[in-house]
Amino acid sequence: MIKSLTRKQQEIFDFLLQHQDRFSHPPTLEELCASMGLKSRGSLHNHIKALISEGLIEAPERKQRGIRLTEYAKQMINSSDDQSALPFVGFIAAGKPIEAVENITYMAIPEQLKTQKPCYVLKVKGDSMLEQGIYDGDWVIIEQRCHARNGEIVVALVNKSEATLKFIEQYPHETLLIPANSTMEAMRYNPAQVEIQGVLVGQMRSYTKNH
Amino acid sequence: MIKSLTRKQQEIFDFLLQHQDRFSHPPTLEELCASMGLKSRGSLHNHIKALISEGLIEAPERKQRGIRLTEYAKQMINSSDDQSALPFVGFIAAGKPIEAVENITYMAIPEQLKTQKPCYVLKVKGDSMLEQGIYDGDWVIIEQRCHARNGEIVVALVNKSEATLKFIEQYPHETLLIPANSTMEAMRYNPAQVEIQGVLVGQMRSYTKNH
DNA sequence: TAGCAGCAGAACAAATAAAGAACAAGTAAA
DNA sequence: TTTACTTGTTCTTTATTTGTTCTGCTGCTA
């Protein structure tokens, strides 16, 4: 599972995984020693340090609050049993290809913000949908499909290279991509130049600015 | 489980949870001491203070027999299996009291849109925060607290009757509630008239219009 | 050999917990 | 109302628990 752990470290981590529910409080080093059959906290602490630097457990510095698994570690056991989660796949900025994120993470999305069809999450860079209430840094939930009705907001791939989030208007000989920002102008394309990658179904914004 | 409690604090909280029905009156510190096997009220009181600042219990100042569990604490017992869900409690329209919904439902909210503190979800009616990208029909995630910094967006209760979602500016002799809509004007109040009920930490919008 | 993983134990500092004194606000009885 | 008692609160002092660092030891392996 994890490469750089020694046998003993793996053993301790497995123990914590299996018994995470058994402890009403996060276990102290002393309790863990007893469980692992050790007599010295100092010995155990070296393993703990290793697990912390792997990001698997956390132990608030100096605080006597015991050893906890990180969210990351919990995800490793049951990462696929959450139906409500959607993948956060990357960033979309008008005029650039979608910038994929290296490790895909999953976000819990309320039912009301998605559809029955496959959906994914992007983060918006730029102000092209400003007047539609979609700001720089907002997340958007996109339903994956390759066609849209006029007036929907779509993720469009132009000339197989530039992705953008815009209103779409499709006519027999012309496709318009229209920003919701009066300082920008609508773009006119040959329908063959524009490929629809998905349709906007939801939007989210954090006001705590830690992301 | 709650992160920032020490073991003794957790122990006392657990005791209060288990025995909330047994006491016809809320227990005194003395009675709690006896139950926890302590000899000094002073010792216990420190833990009580910690639980209060965590928002788990309430103790009206100086009142005797005043220790009660918070709504938030009670909510934790029955929803402890689903950490990501927040209650959708009702609608907020500028100038009206919060319209509570009859059956509280729970929405799965991504971590990035909430805080460690208790939060709840409201649905917005009206356009008073239009220029901040909060539209009629959007959901907002509110952190439950009774104070705010200037410039934050708060749920404020004015004259104990009208709830509203506005920017807040607090000065010694005046509290301003400022809409993000240039067609509306800031409202000036005596600080005593304005009660803060929560602070905006997240926002969500559906584009499928079925809600 | 050197190097690594692992264990035990000593020692230290910070966090946590307890007891008790003292005081003020609430409560109830006279 | 006055008085006595209870209860909540604050503070200081002391003790205990816990996380952390170090040193020294053992066995294993390349």
C-alpha cells in the first residue's frame, strides 16, 4: 500500500486503522504501547514520527490529545463508498486548455447541485462569467455531455485546444460563445471548431479563502 | 467525535449526553462533581468553560442549574455517522424573519464550503446580495456564531424580528448593514438592535432549476 | 565492518488535571 | 426586607500525565 514504511510502521498503522472505532478517545502513546506490546513510549514515538511525516496520522504538537488518523488515511480504506462525491479534476480559465490537477480529489456534492448523469468539478479562473455570478475561484459542477441547448452554459473546447466556460448559441452555420461580462465580446465560430465537453449544472463558492 | 476536547472534557460531555434525560433539572456543578468523582467545583468548572467555548453546552451566566446541551450538540448524536451533511433549516429574505422549513433535511456539503464550527444551510430569497454573486434561489452555508468582523457577510436579526443577509460594519455607537446591490442603501442601527446569528462561509447554486 | 530497524529507559517540558481558598451573584428561608 | 445558604466563578498551588528527545543496547543484513 504505502512504499516507504518499515514493517513495524505498517503494523502500527494497520492497528490504528482496524481499531479506530474501538477507541472512544484517540489513543495515547502509552495505550498504544500496551496494545503493541511495547514497554517504552520512546521507541513507539519514532514510528509515530515516521507515520506523521507520511501524512497518515496526526498528533497535534505537544498537545496531549492522542494519535489520530488523517482524513487522507481514512480515504485510503473507503474512498469509493461515497456516492455523493464527485471528482475535482482541474482548473478552467477562458482560452486555455483545462489544467488537470495531479491528484484527483473527491468533493461531497449535495444532490441538488448535480444530475443523474456523470458529473465532475472544475475550479474557475478568470472573470468571464462574472455577471452570471460565477467568480474567479468558484467551483462549477459540470455534467458530462457533448451536446447542449441554446442558452445553456457549457465547457467548450475550441480548436481542440482552448477550453472555456460560456453561454452557447448554436445555429446551422455558426456557433456563438457568449461571456457574461459586458467588457468581453461574444466569439463566433464555425460549428466544427467547437466541441462541447459538458454543461454547467451547479456552482459553489467558499468565503473562507483557504483553498 | 470532536477534535479539540481533552479526554476529561470528552468524558464530561459524554456523561451529559447520556444523562440528559435523567435530570429533571440541569445538574449543579456540585452534582456533576459527585458523578465524575471530583472533590472540587473549581476543577470541574474549567472543563465546563472549555465545553462552552466549543459550543457544546450553554450555561447562562451566573444562573444556577443552567448547564444545558446546545442544539448543535444534540444534533451531533443522531448525525454522527454522516459528518459531511449540514441541516437545511429554512429561507432567508431581507426584512422578514427566517422562514423555517417544516422538516429539516440534510445536504452533503464539501469540506471546502464549511468550517470546523457548527454550520447550517439557508436558501436566499431576494436580490440584496446580487453584486456579491449571491442570487435569488442560491443556498448559503452559515457558520453559527454571534459575533463578526467588519466586512464579513452575516445573518443579522434586526429588532428581534427581521432577518437579513448583509455585509456588516460595527462601530461603537452604530452598526451598518450593507447590501451588495447598488439600488439599495445601507441601513444604520443602534448596535443593540442588531443580533448576529451567523457568518457566511459558503454559497451554492443549481442551474437545473428543479428546487 | 557499517548501517539500519527496533527496543528500553532516563530525563525534560508542556499540557492537563485536581484541590482548595476566596468572592460574588443567585436563591430560599426567616 | 434581612439573613443564611447555595451555586457559579476566579485564582493559586500542586500533582500527574503525555509528548518528545537522547543515549545506549541488540540483532539483522548488505
